[in-house]
Amino acid sequence: MTKRILPAALVQHSCSADPDDNLARSVAGIREAAAGGARLVLLQELHRSRYFCQQEDPALFDLAEPIPGPTAALLGDLARELGVVIVGSLFERRAPGLYHNTAVVLDSDGRLAGRYRKMHIPDDPGYYEKFYFTPGDLGFQPVDTAVGRLGVLVCWDQWFPEAARLMALAGAEVLLYPTAIGWSREDDAGEQARQRDAWITVQRAHGVANGIPVLACNRVGFEPDPANPDHGALFWGSSFVAGPQGEILAQAPGDADCVLHAALDLERSEQVRRIWPYLRDRRVDHYQDLLRLYRDGV
């Protein structure tokens, strides 16, 4: 079988309080990735700003923008100039009072190939996303691009095997997760290690269960809670690429900006699926209870 190699890169960086500075960091990372041979570039979640969901502040809706809009246009122009596919992550203003956490896919010719609106919206201490984001309404639909069919999901989606499976069942060749996840400073070293290991493990498992590569791009650095600057989120970086058996192909540090490169052998997925035929052996005639929230009384 002929190899089909896709050079990919992830742009992991810290974020300041200046959106223009953050966007410039993303752009510089994309240029570095392309110069290193990447044809697919993944950015982290909400890369244009700090992770503003640590608090509930109506004024922060001003960070949102339409799609198409200025940042999508800038990324599209850059994709066309460099001949790469870019997956970005934007705070989408769809209508007054209606906002989404949205990933955009810019094809190598600069056009907006598609978008994915985050489906699973957390509401936890330090992650008050339900205040800002309406759950997505586009479903789990991969986006066709010049480099293949991309299954784009966003952060909290990465904990749900159903989302990865539905993307794979629709023909996704790669799973991509723009992410913003970190620790509280109150977590001890043991708890920090457990959380990070769980995050890596669950996404590697999506690769294994579906026989396709996984790309997860996280931000890095400490971002204070504006309401209590002594507290905040320490984002653990550790962006990584895993193959279709969950093997780690590349991993970024946990405490530094990084452009992470990896070569994906897209034909290998079929070889793996021939030996581990999970899709063949699924018992779809007995999975009806998966549509229930919980099996009470069973």
C-alpha cells in the first residue's frame, strides 16, 4: 500500500491580555510550521485571547466576532499564501445574544472550508463556558480539505467517546482538538499528574478505538483570574500527536511555547483497522440504550 504522508504541526503558545499580540503569536507559529514543511496547522482553543471563561462578565462578549470575519479572513489569506490548511478557534458572534465556541477550517486555497461549533459546553469552577457559548448545532460533521477529511472537535468534546466515534463513522481521517486546559494552583503535584495523564490517555484512546491519528493542541502558561489575580489557571501545554494505535508521535513541553511537528501516515489507519476491526464488530443492534441519559434501575 502506498504511503500517504501528511506533515502536520501544532502551535502551542502562552497568551497575554492583548488580542492582537496573541494573534501575532499564532501567525508567527503558522509561518514557522509552514517553513518546516507542515501542510496542516492546528491552533489552540480561543487563541486570540486569554481564556476569559474564568469569570462571568458580559463585557467580554465584545471579544466575539462574526464568521466570516476579520480573524477568519486573516487566517484564510495566510493559508492561501503558505499553501497550508489551518484549523483555528474563534469566539463566534452569530447574532445578538447568540455566541459559539467555533473551530474554523481554512483550506490551502484560502477559502473557509467549514466550521465546527463546540457541542459539549462545560460549567465548572474556572471554566464558566455556559455563560458565553450556546451548544453547537452543526453536529459531528468532518470537513473536507486539500489534505484530507478532518474531524474537528473542541476541548471538552475530547472527553466524550461518542463525539470521536461519530466523526470517525462519517469518514474523518484525523481527529483534531483545539484545547485550553490547565490546573488550579491549589492542586497538589499528584492531582496535577493525574489530571494531565487522564487528558492524554482519553484522547489516545479515541485514536485506538477509531484507528485514526489524534492531534491535541493546548495553550501554556499561567493566566490569572481577573476577579482574583492570585488565582487562575496554569495551562499545562503538553500538546501532542498520537497515531492510530495511540502511540505518541510527538509531544510539546508543558511549560514553553512550541511549534510541534509530526508526520502522519494516513494509509496506516487502514492497515490498523484490518487487524483491529472495531467498526466491523460493533453491535449497533444492541446500542439503543446509549440514547438514554442513564439506565435508571438497571
